[in-house]
Amino acid sequence: MLNDTIVAISSPIGTGAIGVVRISGNHVKNIIDQALKRKKYTPKKMYYGWLYNKEGEKVDEITWVYHSQPHSYTGEDMLEIFCHGGKLITYAVFNTIIKYGARQALPGEFTKRAVLNGKMDLIKAEAVNNVITSETEISLKASFNQLKNALSEKINNIKNSLLNISAQIEVEMDYPDDIEFEDHNLKNKLVHIVNSMDQLLKEADNGIIAVEGVRTVIVGKPNSGKSTLLNAFLRKDRAIVTDIPGTTRDTIEENLNINGIYLKLIDTAGIRYTEDTLERVGIERTINSIKNSHLILFVLDGTTPFTQEDEIIYTKLNELGDKIVIIVLNKSDSPNFKESNYLSLKQKNQNDFVIISAKNGEIKTLEDKIYEKFFEKVNIEEPTLTNQRQKMTLESSKESVLNAINSLEKGFSNDVIMYDIRKALEKIYELSGENYTEQLLDKIFSTFCVGK
Ligand code: GDP
């Protein structure tokens, strides 16, 4: 039920100066009346007082602010309580509000209500989450651009253009004799829409990389030093997980911040579980994780010559085409290290070749190379799409506009063209959240933190 009253601790749990407890819904005024014992108050003003439990005992000395609907974050009546910041006292405040009939908010439920009440679109809601979870400046910049409504504006423009066109066609359908239909003009307008969509889609992958991270896999033959490199990245000597592969977690992801580039190491499970990833887990699995990645680190053992196994991996990687591959010659610290074994490989891949010692943590050459390869890509000034959902929905909308252009060129009836325009619009509504399914919202908001 939408308007039941929800409560959450919105500040991080721990010891701090101030704890924040947020409440939203129909019962807020009752709670102020009973728990804060205040009859007269104005919205958006801060008050000082005590929070009382149902037995009339003081729970904490607090300040609080009331926001009246619809002028609040959620669009409902809201109360924000600023209590003492200790873990126990914050929970005591929270539990007191539960006793007054509120229920614990689900992850992202405040923001979900904001979307459902028309306070923000889904794109901005996603930006809110991204801003909170951003761990690099670049990710924050891309998310913040979205938060400032810059992306929503672009999507809105596309929506309005589609609405205008659909109105134009409807008039033509209603009054076929009175209005001269300008096919040419209509086609231009549709092409213009496709161009705007293409502009956004062109930068989408970079936007996604900026916010979600460069999906990276480490590959290489057994003993080349993949786990050691992983540990060097993590700068911690983590024990290698010995769970049996496939029976527990199939993939483990590690997130890193490399000079401000957000790196998501995927399928590190494979690296840890087994000495010979390629043989035991099977090359297919490795290839699969490679397919889903943006960056591949191909680790070679500099103390041995380039082997047939290396060759097999190298050939596979070359077949992949569009991925960025960095060749990482490892073990430079060893007396047996021979760069000369790899000279021809180095010559062929001048720009994508680095030498490291994973064991000694000497991986700066690699980190710098990653920065060099991705900084330009992800340091985006213009607002962009920042997740797969947005990209796929816009792509699907574009598909329908292209179908409409096609129908127009073939001289099909207005009904047929209108069908595609409506489909294109539906997808835009889905993108902005004006058209949603509970499933979609649940999926999006489940990644939020409680209290946001
Ligand atoms: P993986 O099978 O590719 O994950 O390889 P490991 O990380 O388990 O390393 C295999 C062996 O190579 C281990 O004995 C490591 O200590 C050693 N090794 C890894 N990196 C280096 C390095 O930079 N220098 C030296 N000398 N040995 C390394």
C-alpha cells in the first residue's frame, strides 16, 4: 500500500554526531502529535524537543523538521528526526516510531514513492542512487550530470517530439480531407529524433563504464601470476578461496579505484578456485566472462618463453575484436625473467604491453596504462545514459522510430506508422518511469540503500 507510513534510519549505522531517522506517509502528523507532543508547527522549520515513547517516557533529545505533502522528497507528509548519532540511540528512535504504527522502509522506498508521486523521473532516481554509491570522481560526475536533470531534459525533448508527431498524425487521421499531409516534413522530424537518440546511445557505453566500472577479466595460463596480480590490485594478501567451484558462488567481483577509474574485476572466482582456469573450469567460461568485459588483462610469465598455451589464448583474444586487451608481462623481479622472449609480441602490441612484478606489487605501469586507455572514454562532459536498462530501452524506442520511417517510405497507412510511434513512446515512458511495472521498480530500487 502506497500511503502506509514508512520509517528508516537514513544515516550510516555507527557512532556519529547525529543520526537521521526519516518517516514518510499518512501518519506523520499523528506521530508529531503523539511522539513529539507538538500541536503547532510549520513545514520546513527546524524544531527542538524530545521524542517520547508510547508510555510517555523520553527517548532522546532531538531536532526535527516536518515537510508537508506534496512539497517533500517523497511527495507525502514527511518527518526528519535528527537524534544523537550512536547506534543504540538511533535504533531506539527508529523503534519508537515503529511502535507508533510506521513500518520499516524497504531499500529505496522513499525514492520509489518520489517517482510514483511524480516528484522525479526514474532516470533521476537512478542518479540519486549513483551519486550515493559513486566511489570515483568520474562516476560521481556522470551521475551528478544525471541528477541535475540534464539527461531527463534530453529524454523529455525526444518524448515531446514524438508526441507532436503523434498529434500531427492523429489530426490527419481524424480529418483526412481537410489537411494536406506533409510526408517529407514528417520523415525529417523522425530522422531528427533518431539522430538525438543516436547521440545519446553513442556515449552510452562510456557512461555505463564511468558509473558501473570497467568490467575487467584477468586471463593467462596457469602459474602466470593471475592470483598474485589480483592480490596486488587489492593490496591485501587475501587467502585464496578454496570453495569448490560451481557449488558455491560462481563469480566473484572485486571493485577497484585505479587513479580515479572504477575497475570491476569480474569472474575472479575462476582465478582463485583453480590453478588452471582454462582447463578445469573450461575455456568456455573464460570466453563468456571475456565477452561481457570491456578490458582484458592477458598475463604472461616472463620467466618462461611464450608457450602454445599462451598462443591459444592470444589467438582467441585477437578474434574478439572490439575489446581492449593489455598484455601484462609478469615476474620482472625474477632472475629468470627474459623480456627478449617476448620481443616480437611487444613489437606487435607496442601500445598495449606492460611489464610488472605482481609479486612485489610493482604494477604501476599497468595501472597507468589502464588510466591512459580509459580516462578519455569515461571523462564525459555531456549527460549520458549510465546503465544497461536505459541503453536497452532507448535502443528499443529507436527501433520503433526506424520502423515508422520505414513504413512512411513504403507509403503504408497512418495506422501502421502510428503503431510504431506509440511503441516508441511507450519505451520512452518506460525510460522515464511514467510507464512502469512493479517488477521493474522492484528491480531498480532493490539496489538502493534503506533510508533513501
Ligand atoms: P595463477 O595460476 O596465474 O593464478 O598464478 P599465481 O598467482 O598462483 O602464481 C604462480 C606462481 O608464480 C606463484 O608461485 C607465485 O608466487 C609466482 N609469481 C606470481 N607473480 C610473480 C612475480 O611477479 N614474480 C615472481 N618472481 N613470481 C611470481
